[in-house]
Amino acid sequence: MDTGELIFWLTSTLAAAIISVVIAYVFSNAIKDLFAPWIVKFSRSGGKGINGRWIATFDYGDTELTEEIEISTFLGTVYGRVTATPEKSQKPQKVLRLRGEIADNHYFTGIWYHPIKTNRHHGAFQLLIDLNDKELDGQWLGFSKSQGRIRNGEWNWVR
């Protein structure tokens, strides 16, 4: 191997490594979280699988709350956001985002969070997907910074 071939080989290897790092960074969770609101807003929700709008009811202490959540899938990751509360048909006061994955075509598992700095709530969830993709039933678990405690409850979604 002469010097020219060695330099070409080293340059090619270095370029491949740099490209790999850039691709890994672009598709990292931080970048996905940054673009999640736009991904959900502009992606196509054809009703296939769990994509689309859901009415989600959950227990929070002694209170049962209901929200409308829009779900979309991008690069294998499922994203969601609250679009309105059905009773008021308006933008929610608390912005909820969620991100997760479908496992074995039966389980929707992931994290949820409120990205507002003054309202630090975040946690995990697992929902069982019914055979007709019309209902999701499961549990949420989360930490409330204002209350300084972890809570959990039922989380049920219907189309």
C-alpha cells in the first residue's frame, strides 16, 4: 500500500466515523423531543394503528380528568400531545407531551412530561392496545415537583 492509498483509506475511515456521529446526533432523543410538536402536527394520521385522536381519561388523586390526545408515529417512535379538553374544546392549560414505542403490537410504553418550566411533572406509562385499535388501557406513574411525590393511576383511551 503506497502513501496515497493509505491517506485515502484513513480519510475515508475518518469521514465515515464523522458521518456516523452526525447521524446519531440528528436522530437522538433530544432532537426528536425538540421536533415532536411539529412532527405530530404535520404528520399524516390515517387512523392506522394507534395514530390519530384519542379521548384519554385518567385518575389524578380523587379527580378524573379527560383530555384529547393526538398520536403520530415518526421513525418508529410514537409521539403525542394534548390538543384540547373535550368538555371545553379549547387548548389545554397544561401542555402534555408523550413519547413511546409499540412492543409486540400489544403494548404502548413510554414517557410523558409537561415541558413548562413552572409545572414540572414527568413520568412513565404502559397501555395495553386492544385488538381493534379502539381502546388503550393501562397505568401512568409520575413525579410532581410541586408536591414532591410520585403518584400513579389508571389511564384509559378511546377513539
